[in-house]
Amino acid sequence: MKVRNSLKSLKGRHRDNRVIRRKGRVYVINKTNRRFKARQG
């Protein structure tokens, strides 16, 4: 999992990416291709 300042660019890397907020942190997760994971905050 990568820690990034901006997740908007990472969201566009794969069409199944989702931006999700959990416990005050913002995540990019992908159910089909699990290597596209990132966290902010």
C-alpha cells in the first residue's frame, strides 16, 4: 500500500478503483486488481 498526498491521479489508473473514507483516512481500493491500493492521511 502506498501513502500519497493526492489520490485522484491514482484513481484513474484502473477502472475498478474506488475512493473510500474509513476512520478519517482516505483509501483507494480495487477488488479485482489488488495491487492498486493507496492511503492518504
